[in-house]
Amino acid sequence: MQHPPLSLCSLFIVAAMASLLFAQSPAPAYQPLPRSDRNSQLAHEQLIEKARRGKIAVYFVGDSITRRWGATDYPDFLANWKQNFFGWNAANFGWGGDTIQNILWRLENGELDNLNPKIIVILAGTNDVGRELGDDAKVADITRGIKALVDLCRKKAPHAMIVLTAIFPRNDSMAVIPTINRINDNIARFADGKTIRFLNINDKLADKEGTLFEGVTVDKLHPTLKGYQIWADALKRIFTEMLGPPATTDQAPPPTGDPSAVRKRDSSLSSSRAQTQPTLKETFKNSFLVGASLNRRHIFEEDARITALIVSQFNTVTPENILKWGLVHPAPDKYDFEAADRYVAFGEQHHMFIVGHPLVWHKQTPAWVFQDEKGNPAARDTLLKRLREHIMTVVARYKGRIKGWDVVNEALNQDGTMRQSPWMKIIGEDYLARAFELAHEADPNAQLYYNDYDLELPAKRKGAVALIKKLKASGVPIAAIGLQNHDLMDWPSIADEDATITAFAGLGIRVNITELDVDVLPRTTKPGADFAVDVAPTPNLNRYTGGLPDAVQQSLAKRYAQLFGVYLKHRDAIDRVTFWCVTDGDSWLNNWPIKGRTNHPLLFDRAGQPKPAFDAVIKTANAFESATAP
């Protein structure tokens, strides 16, 4: 195939692969969006500076798959990069967790200006795909986003050959493989064989069902050296065709790494710094455990700074997602314990009280669980059999190691009546008792909990009290109730929180605060809404993209101080208080109930630094101890 003459620096590789659980597209995929966390801002500045140094003939752009391949903090991958691409003046412009929107913003804001590479390799889209099967609208949106990325690269580097790579077949959720395949079919049509090439090597990475081959991935989201070499072999053929054989010298800018400079090699320094501030676990050691939910990045210790923060501040952990049915048991004959094993080992290594979450829920449970082979609702006996097999397998695997389980999650409607979930419709109300009995059979020493949100609503609290009484009267081994406490700045009232804890403590069970955060952004729904809202994150609904103003920081600090004042009042009834996520940047509230917002609901900011709310919580505890000292 003949190609038109190319200018000295016009080959541009656009990297179209992403990784991690940073999840679903917060806005239309073609809309440029900046990252608000400080480390990403520093990375952008670093990459702009990198673009001004050296000569770049081959330009890789994308997310963490791209970044790791040529980063100083991944020395083995960097060595592979140099071995394969030295002499072609190749430079890496990837950043971890970026969606298509984030990559578009980076390119529109200087990272590709005036470079005129010869080749652009695009690895993007996996983070937009997320972890759930996408509908037609999602497929079309991501396709349009990748087209916008190709068009922007063409605009910035009009003489470059664009190599558009297929979306990587992420295996952390096999449900998304059909979505990935549909998008890849769509974007393959962008190739014209002259200025745009489509490169799909997924058949060399995975089987026809999308299952990655042994040895090509480290975590089901990122390639191993073997996986990267498969990419390199395919790319080198294109580079040789377009640029000729590699030269004996290379003029590309020096590689860069994580600008925070606190990855694993700096963990001891991070730990010592973390120890210079008060810790939650030490402050509340005479009252209750204090913990956080962990996501995959935390579990696999991808950021040493955050690992040090978790270890120094918390003495109990809960998995945010990895033990939910859809992830740990995605198919009838398939379990995936890789992340769960790592989670439990992490908790044990750091002597933490380990919680399992959840065994039975109406969400994030695969459809097959509730269906027969024809797709009709399963029979009661069939569903009970599946429930038993799941609980006995999962709980027994961690017997004696996971100390407490959220057995049933969110079984009540907001008015206190039983939620008409598939569990309820097929089995009946006794599904709760059966779940607790099975969990107790699998691990007789584990604490077993019922967990729910908005129990401060009087009607829902009344229904939950009746439910707990009924379970206890039937001999169900329930040890505690979990109050999620996904709170707002003005709801629930402190009086309602106090009354709720009092009501459940009076039933003779323990109380846990299980998913604590405080949403600082306005809602379009009233407290207690159980659904996301499909509206654009307008400036009024997304007020604090540049950081939390001091006045709001102080209001949040006051709110947390009041909440912990109530928890301390009831410390004889409360066993643990767990925050839902570690830092503001991790929080689910950045994408719920409205996607694409910048929320600030926790005690630690996006850089892992304590906020005024942290100080307020510590001061509240110290004042309480002083007031109650003998």
C-alpha cells in the first residue's frame, strides 16, 4: 500500500485503551473534561513540559495502559518500551484513569501543540466502558467520543498517521465484553487505510469469548510484559513500514513518572509523614473502630501515599465492590476471588477488622441468578439453591478471616415496607432469614449484619425495627444493624440520628455506621431518593470544581463534628464507624446521583490531605474524652 509523503514529525499514535475501575463516562464522551485532582493537574503540567523537550516522531496518548508502558515508576515496563521503540523517537503521553473526555481536554490544552509527530497511537475508551453491559446509547456515545479524539488528533497534527487501537478487553467484568466488541466494530470503520489505521490484536490477547489468556494481564485491566510485547510486535511492523528501521540514537524527551513521587518505592517516607498527624484509629480507640471502604486501586496498592494513609488512619476495612455478587460470582460456574483474596490479605497484614459486603442485594447481582435457562423467573427452589451455593462458597472461603458480613443489603422501601426485589418476589420474605442462617452455617463465629440507608426516615426506621424484631424472634443470628449514613449537609437532623441509634440499640443488637459521607453538592431529589438523575452537571449543581471554599469547608467540619458527637454519645452501642471511600477523589458521589461532578464528602481531600472536617472530628473526640474523664 502506498502512502503520501509524511513530514519529519507526523506519525501520531493515539492510544485507545484505558484501565482501572475509574469507571463510567461522567458526561458525553465527546465533551472535553479536566481532572480535578491535584496529581492529575501536575501530570498535565509535566506532560506539557515533556512535549517541549526532544523530538517526537511517534506520539502515544491514552490512559494508564499507555502511561505504565513508558513511565519511570514502572521500570520493567519502561525497559520493555526502550527495547522496542528506541530509535523511533517515541514519547508516552498517557495518564492513569483518564476517560476519553479527559484525554480530549489534555490534547486541547497543550499536550500535542506544535509537535507534528509522524504517528499518533490512540489507546482510549476502556474507562468510559465501565463495568456493566452498555446499551445502544452508551455504545454510540463512546464511538462518538473516540471519533472526536481522532478528529482532534487530525486537527492538531494534520500530517500524522493515526493508529487507532481496539479497546482492551478488560476482564474485571466479563459483562462488558459485548459492549467492547460493538464499539470496536464501530471504530474500525474510521480507518481509511491511508491516514487512519485500525489495529486490533485482541485475538492475540484473549479468546473469542473475551477471556484474557494466561500471563497477559497483571490485574485484568493492565498488560504484563508479555501483553505489552504483543502490542509492541504489532506496532513495530507499522513503525518500520512508515519510518524505516529504528535509528541507532534516539532524540525523544526523557520518560516521566507519577508526579506525586510517592509510589511504592517511597512508601516508608509516606508512612512517616502520615504518622506526624493525629490518627482516627488512635483517637477513637476507646470508643469504636474507624474504617473506610476500599476500591481496587486501594486493594492492589497502586498509590503508596494512599496506602500509607489507610494503614495509619483506619483499623477496619470494607470492600466497596469486589465482593458484590456480579464481580465475585459473575457466571453460574465461575468465581473470581483474585481481588477478594488480595483484600483479605491486606486487612490481615495490617491487623484490621475485615468486613465482607454484601452477600444478598437487589443491585449488582447478575440477571442469571434470578432466571431459568429460558430467561424466565427462576423457581423458588432454584433460587434458594443458588443462594446457598453462593453463600457457602464465599463465606466459607474466608471463614475466620472476614470477621463480619453484611448479609442482606437494602431490603426495605423508603416507607418501611419490604422492597419487591427478585429475592422477595421469587422466594418471599423468608429469604432474609435463610440468608442469615446460611451465613451462620458457613462461619458460625462471624458477626452477621443487616445494612440499609436512610433509616433516619421515621417510616423506614419503623419498618426496620419491625423487621429486626421479627428476625430476632425467629432465632435469626443477627448481631448488628448497619446505618449507612449517606448524609447531606442538612439531613438527617442530629435529633433524627440520635433517635435512630437509640431505637436500634434498644432491640439488643449492636449498631454500625457503615458508609459514612456528607454530600456537599445540591440535589435535584429529596433525601432518600434511590435513583440516579440523568441531568447535566450545570454550574449550579457542580459548584466546587476548583476546590471547596473555606466557608463550605467550615460548614462541613461543623456537620461532621455534630455527627461524631452523636456517635460518641452512643459509643456503648456502636462498634465501628466506616467512611465510604478514603479520599474525595475516590467517592462514588462524584458520579451519583448526577454523573460528572466534583464532590468533597470525606475527611481527606483528593491529595490525601486532612481537611478542616478531619480536625473537627479529632477535636470533638478529644473534648468528649476530657468531659467524660473520671
